[in-house]
Amino acid sequence: MVPAGNSSRRGFTPLQEVCVSLAAIVANPASGKDIRRLVAHGSVFDNQEKVRMVRRLLLGLERAGVERVLYMPEGYGIVPRALNAIRPAMAVDALEMPVRNSQDDSIRAAEIMQTLGAGVVVVLGGDGTSRAVCKGLDDVPVLPLSTGTNNVFPFMLEATVAGLAAGLVATGAVDRGSACVRSTALEILVDGKTADLALVDAAVYEDVFVASRAVWDMSKVSKLCLTRCRPDSIGLSAVGGQLELIRPEEPRGLALDLGAAAEERVVAAIAPGLFQEVGILRRETMEPGVLYPVGHSPCLVALDGEREVAVRRGSEAAIRLTLDGPWVVDVARVMEAARIRRIFAC
């Protein structure tokens, strides 16, 4: 499959026939608009701001020497609107793929981008969008930019600089060993088979209704597994952040058993403007490859804050930490390498 022919340059050449530096963009128009805007106090991330971010991102990619950019098509037209005000010399093309307005679009787009040889995928969204993109990639690094609700995995970063860093990775001007770190991830297994993965947190939710997906009622969460946690974080990982500091690249995680009868309690910001007191019955360091049983059925397992995996009555489910999570661009490390090599110095 090759991108559709709406290139910003004439004479689009199939990628298989020419070796170019290729970057890719997945911009989710639905990110930053979920139900937590109603039950908490999160602000709506406007799609026009995403357009402006993509515009600056494209200019950064171009300045870093990227020759071609692929993007996921979506209903709002974030990238085409961004191109209304700029005319980059590089080709910017939509993937040829069906649009179903679900997270499957992001997964499928990532798979195609990897197949076509993208050197980096820039993601505009929250934890959920980043998770979907990473599910479609094997070893292509991602650079996630925050435009969602709970943004633990993505970065709060100026898109201009993100474009420069992503471009340096895509062109090979900064090698991956210097540019990227590999994050841990959580695998969810049901009856011995891998059902899904999470980048930040997996929560056992004692209910059987998916409903609006987002989790904001901690009284229904009995177990919480985390790949990372910081005291200055937000979302479910903020619970663990009041207990420990775990960085994404560390080969360990944190498993918490929760309950109202606990003697140890923490207060955490689980959504913008929404604090909850959570009882910690037990905490345990997660070791890679070890199965941590869910302990309930039926139930739901929420992944990165959204109810995703249904565990039917009688099924056995477990959560496992893996070291084979996504490769993530470390922007500060990339730009420091560029400074040392005087890439942008005359």
C-alpha cells in the first residue's frame, strides 16, 4: 500500500522505489474531549490548536532535513488544514486507508507507516492515542506530544522543537542509540493469551459495563499496576506517585492492591481538578515476566485510564511487566547530540 496522491509536491514516487528520510504523524482529533471534561475539570484541547501544532511540527521536520512525511487521514483534516498556511519543500501525503473514527485507525496507520519505512512517528494525543499507535509498531520510535486528558506518556513540548528532534532521528543525523530510550509496558493476559497492553497503568475495575470507558471512580478499582509513577503526575499513576518514583525505562513496576479498609491512604489527582483518597492494602515491586493475577471475574481491566479488556466469569486474567515496550525519542538527548555535533551551527 502506498500513500494517496495528494502530495505537497508533484510527481509522487512510491516509497519502495526511492530511499528517502521519512517521518510520520498521527494526530487524533478526538483527543482531549472525553467524559472527564464533565466529571472533572479538564479543558478541551481545541483541534485548531492541533492544526497550529502540526504546522510548527512540519516546519521543524523540514528544517531537520526530512524529505517526506506521511500522516493518518481523519475527519477533521488536521494536517491538510496545517498545510493551508505553509508550503514545505518536502512531500506531505495521507495514507491510503479506510477511516472508521476509532482507535483502530491509529493502530492501522502505525502498521502502514512502519511497513513503508518511517523512521519516527510523531503522535498528537493523550495516553490512549499513544497506546494505540504503539500497538501498531514493533521498533519504530515514537515522539508523543500531549493533546489529551491524562498525559503521562506524552510530552508537554513545543512542537517546533519536537519537529527538529523527530527529523534528526528520521534522517539518521542522530542515531537511535543516542536518541531513544525503551519504555516498559504492561501485558494483559486472559486465559494464558495476551489480550492487550498498557503503556502506563492497568487497573482492575470491578464492574462489567464499559460505558464511557474513562475511569474516575477509584472505589471500583481493586488493583492497580504501573510502569511508572511520579509525585507530580496526574491520572491513575498519580496514586503510585505518592508512594514511589519509578521512571519509564527502569526495569521494574509497581503493583497496588486497593481497598477502603486500608490503613495506608494517599490523596491523588486522578483527573484534572479531581482528587480522590485511595486506600493502599498492599504494594509490591513488579518484576519483568512475573504474572500478577487480576483476582476477579467478571471484571474490566482499564488500560491507561480507559476500560478496554472484559474478563468473563470463570476466566483467569493476569498482568505482566515487559521490558519490550515502545522506543521513545528523548528530545533533550537528541538536541544535545545535535549541539555537540554542531548540526545547526554555522
